[in-house]
Amino acid sequence: MRIVVPAGGIGGARFLRGLRAVLGTDASTEERTTDSSITVIGNTGDDITLFGLRICPDLDTVMYTLGGGINEEQGWGRTDESFTVKEELAAYGMKPTWFGLGDRDTATHIVRAQMLAAGYPLSAVTEALCDRWRPGVRLLPMTDDQVETHVVVDDGQGRRAIHFQEWWIRHRAALPAEQIVSVGAEKAEPGPGVLAAIAEADAVILPPSNPVVSVGSILNVPGIREAMAAKTVVGVSPIIGGAPVRGMADACLSAIGVETTAGAVAEHLGSDLLDGWLVDEADAGTGVEGVEVRSRPLYMSDPAATEAIARAAVDLAVELAEGREDRG
Ligand code: FO1
């Protein structure tokens, strides 16, 4: 099976570990157990330039999580990390000081900055970095163009737009967001290989990533949403019982006027895109017009649970794809 997964950071990366196990595509083992493949379309809207380095949080989180280098409990950054560079930068009075720049992580940003400066597109940089990490999936940036998520806030210092990372890390998404904008999206092109991967896919699976700033940002790149809508698409709800499992998707959803429920997120994504939607048992009564909703435990509490969720998503996609063929 060829599966395409538009993914953001922590939730998406964890789900992908389960999906990779289900499809037996873990490339770190020499023999390929199946001819299945996973192509991840990585969100680059969280990307930020700091200290002359281009930092790609969601691409790196997928790469480290699937490559075995992730700080597991944190969900982002490297294991066995230190922050000497961060401390030295602060000693020079460099701003910002709120970003957790790890020493090991900095090596990734230096490689990326050097390759970008040499004229390589982000997709080539990502391929080069994945050469080391071997994530067992193809990781494609959603676009090679610059698209950044900025948040319009008004905290008494007047209405202004701040970078998503400042809102997320410095303000813990506690500053009410009036608007969330994908700056540059309207001019962006899907990255190399993105549309082809979607066209060749047997199914698209939306992982439990942030539906606004992760999956939403990817769908904002012109051409991607339409290409996906032509395929069988199954999503996994990132909201359980009216709350995000992790992170602050609720702050993002309220910023765009969407209720923090499994059903409202599915409605927001749209029945023109979604064919199937997995919700947790807590949301079993959820009904979405034009979408096949199934309920099952959705907490990715351990690898086995995550694998079971991924298996359920694949099974629903196969069932619905066959249904589509029957309808012709
Ligand atoms: N998240 C935090 O809450 N605090 C941090 O200091 C932080 C640093 C950081 C550095 C590199 C990186 O790849 C991710 C980092 N994150 C941090 C997570 C990041 O802000 C979010 O994971 C995504 O941008 C949203 O999914």
C-alpha cells in the first residue's frame, strides 16, 4: 500500500511510528518486509530563522522520532541534549532567549543553513539530513517556498503579528489569537514530489496533528488540498472528549472559531476532503454529514496502542476505497 501522511510535530510523528510498524516499512532493517511505502508531507509553517539558522521543528520532529533521536518525553528536540550554545548566546545578550536551542539540534540547523546558503532547496536539505536518520518514510516538505505561520494578537501593546513559535513557546498560546495566518502560502508551490506522491497514493491518512497549524498549514499550500480530496482520506481525531490530547490545538481552534470537538474538527476539514474519521470512544456519538465516523480508543499510550490506531485507520481507508471503486 502507498500511504501519504500530511504531518506536523509530536502527535503526527508518534502516529507515524505506529503506521510504519503496521506497513512494515521500517527501512532501518535491511530487508523490506513489504512493498508498502509511506510518504510524509511535512509542515514547514512552524519554521523560523534564529541566529542565522533555519529551524524546521515539524520536519525535525518527524525525522528524529522515526530516526530514533527524539527526546521521547518532550516530543521534540534531541535525546541527551545540552544547551551550552543557548547559554553562550544569552551571555552575548542575543535575543530571543525563549527558544530552547539544543547543542545537538544546532548541528542539524547548521547543516540546513549551510545547504540553503549554497542554494539547495529545503527538499534536498531534508533528503540529505534523512540520509543520516533513515526514518523509514519519505519525508517531503510541503513546499520549498517560505511559508510561516504568524499569529495576530492584541495584548494591550496594540494589535500585532508574532511568529507562531513565539506565541507557542514564549506565550504558551495563552495570548488570545485573533487570526492565524500562513504568510506566503498563496504564492507557495507544493514541494517536489508532493503532488505525484498524492496522485500515486492508495490512501491519505491525516494523523492526530494540530488541525490548524500543522495539517491546516499543509492544506493551505495551493494544490495540495484538491489533490488529496481526489483520494480516499481517513483522519484520526486529535481531539478526545473536547480537549486536545497534547499541545494547545484548542487555542488554535478557538482562534479560527472552531469548537474543540472531534465533530467540529471533521466539519472544519470538510466532507469534500474527509471520507473517514476515527474518533475516541468518548466521542462515539459523533456524526459528520458525508463522513464515515468510527469510534475506538485513540490514546497513543504506548507503541502497541499507536499501532492499533494506525491499523484501524488503514483498514477504514481500504474499506472506503473499495466502496469508492464499487460506486465507480
Ligand atoms: N517547544 C517548546 O515548548 N519549547 C521550546 O523551547 C521548543 C524548542 C524547540 C526547538 C526545536 C524544535 O524542533 C522544536 C522546539 N519546540 C519547543 C517544539 C516546537 O515549538 C513545536 O513542536 C512545533 O513547532 C509545534 O508542533
